[in-house]
Amino acid sequence: MPQKKPLVVVTRKLPDAIETRMMELFDTRLNLDDKPMSKADLIEAVKTADVLVPTITDRIDAAILSQAGPNLKLIANFGTGVDHIDLASARQRSVTVTNTPGVLTEDTADMTMALILAVPRRLAEGERLLRSEKWNGWSPTHMLGHRIWGKRLGIIGMGRIGQAVARRAKAFGMSIHYHNRKRLHPELEAELEATYWESLDQMLARMDVVTVHCPHTPATFHLLSARRLALLQPHAYVINTSRGEIVDENALTRMLGRSELAGAGLDVFEHEPAVNPKLLGLDNVVLLPHLGSATIEGRMDMGEKVIINIKTFADGHNPPDRVLASMF
């Protein structure tokens, strides 16, 4: 007798090829209009599904998981970060959680490097000037920015993405520094020519550019607090392609407005999709709508990982990308 296909509920529109493959393999319910699910929709989904496929826009908290039906055994997240899922509640209900690590590394590192270049060289400002038709031609002192060659880059979180950023920044002649929960292996540290700082505070006080690459957990919420941001020198830049909640956005906005920091490049925000209105009015900030992993290749790879995790789990094996409590 053929094995019953698991009922898979997908909360957002995924690439067509991924959705087609899911329909072939599983009993799949898609969200074709891509409207984010309400809390009531998510509760209905967890009541009926064997597998839920959420994204960062879905808050799968204890209240939702408390409504889960007996069939829900897997949450196969479409994305690497799982801070929107209550992992403790999932464990209590014996629900396995998987994610899609590794496939977003190069895309996110590319976007980080793009912001590291764009902010000091005032690329967005220049583009806005041209579109406003107010440019009067080249001038020796017009829109001067800062070179990044020879500058000190402080990386907060030296996992896959942090290391990929270090390799790119090193190629641009930057001096690599990092703060991490654990020091890198000496061989890897030597390869990256990276200097380890046990004290985040001491590193921040000495950097020209600081970029955030740690996951959002209760321990990293406002890791870059008002106090820590104040340790940065006035010529420093802050880059964030990780999670908005890691940086105190109000404090950062105040400091940028007072020229207590030189600028910022932000792809993520503390209250997405809302952005602090004062940030929108600042010229020394490059703002992007959470594009870090937004490549066709990246999203296809994410979808393929989700499918592998579901198929492996449905076949009675441990999925390859199971999220363990020790990871966060």
C-alpha cells in the first residue's frame, strides 16, 4: 500500500519550480496570492497540517503552537533565521524544526559588501542627485566620500556569512577584526588575516566599519545598544544585513541625525516592514528592503533544502537541517 503523502501548508508564494515539485511530492496547500497569513490563518494551518513551511514574516509563537493538531510534526522553515519560531514550544510538542543554512551565505555577503562600498562612497546620494536633475557636473570637492582600502572592519558574528564577508573585505584591502562567541581555529584566522577581540566594547571603539552577522536571539537583542553605539567613533559606519532587532534602531537614528556616526547601510529593520520615519529622511544612510538573500539562485536553493528536509522527515529519517537548541 503506497505511503500517504504528508499535508504540507506553505505560508507564502515560493518560486514556481519549487511549488511544482512540492505538489508532485506532497499533498501541498499553496499561498498563490502571497498575502501574509493572519494569526487565525496560521492557527488553522497548524491544526490541520503535517508540515508547516513558514517564512520570516510568520510569527509561530507559543499561542499558535498551543493550537497545533496532533499531526503537526515538522516546521520546515524557508530561511536560515528561526527567531520567529518559538523553538521551546516546538520542542515541548515534539515538533521538529528545520531551516535552510549555507545557501544564503554568498548572496548575503555580496549584499553586505555592496553596502560597505555604497555608504562611505555616497552612492545612493549620488544616484538621487542625478535623478533630481540637479547635478551641475564634476567638481574637485563635490560629494567627497571615504575610501575603504586600509580601513578596519569589525565583524560581529564570524559564522559562514561573517567569514564570507571577511574574504571579500580582505580583497578590498580592509583590515579584518571580529568578535564571536568562540574564537576561530588558528588556521582559519590566519587565512582570513583576522584579529580576534574577546571584548566587543573594545573592538567597537577602534573600528571604521562595523557589520552585524549574528543570529537574533534573546541574548543578541539590542546587542548594539545605545551604550555600545556610543563607543563607536564619529567617523564609523554601521552595516546590518542580519536582523534589525540586534541594533537599537532609535538610538542609531538619533546618532546618525546628530552626525555622531558617519553613516549606516541597513537591509533589515527592528519593526519590519515599518521603518523609522526619521531614518528615511537621512542622507547618510542606504536603506534596502531586506534583499540580502533575494537572488533567484538563492531562493531556489532555499526551496530545494525545504523539500529535502520534508522528504527526509516523511521517510522516517532525521532531516539534514534540523535546528538544535545548542545552535542558538
